[in-house]
Amino acid sequence: MLAITPECEVIAEAILASGLIPAKADRDALHIGVATFHRMNLLLTWNIRHIANAHVREDLRVLIASLGYTLPTICTQEELLPA
């Protein structure tokens, strides 16, 4: 398990403030913040509405880079496992 640090929360707050993920999905933003802060290579998720959303991923990458971090590769189980 990864710790939820103040830095993780700052990343999550920036995501929510950007409007890329709605305020009601604050746990999703924190999930991204934790994975980002702890420098995970991959963020596996089944959440295609807010996290593994092709329309959101690139904007998230730009936002996270502006904070000085690298967004983990976000993918679903189907994208990760070979056919």
C-alpha cells in the first residue's frame, strides 16, 4: 500500500481544480495523485469514466508535468493483458 501524503493531496487538488475530473470523483483524483507522487510506472484501473478516459489522459499528462511529476501510464486490464 502506498501512503497518502500531503503531496498526493496537492496533486489530487490540482486535478480537481483543473476540472478534468469532477469534484464528486475526488477519490479518483487521489488515486492518480498517489500513483503519481510515488512514481508508479503504471496505474491499472477499471474506471474508464474518469481515469482511463482517452479524452482526459493527455490533459492529465500535461497538468501533472506542470506540477513537476510524470503521470504513470494509465491503462485498463484489457489494455495491459495480451489478447
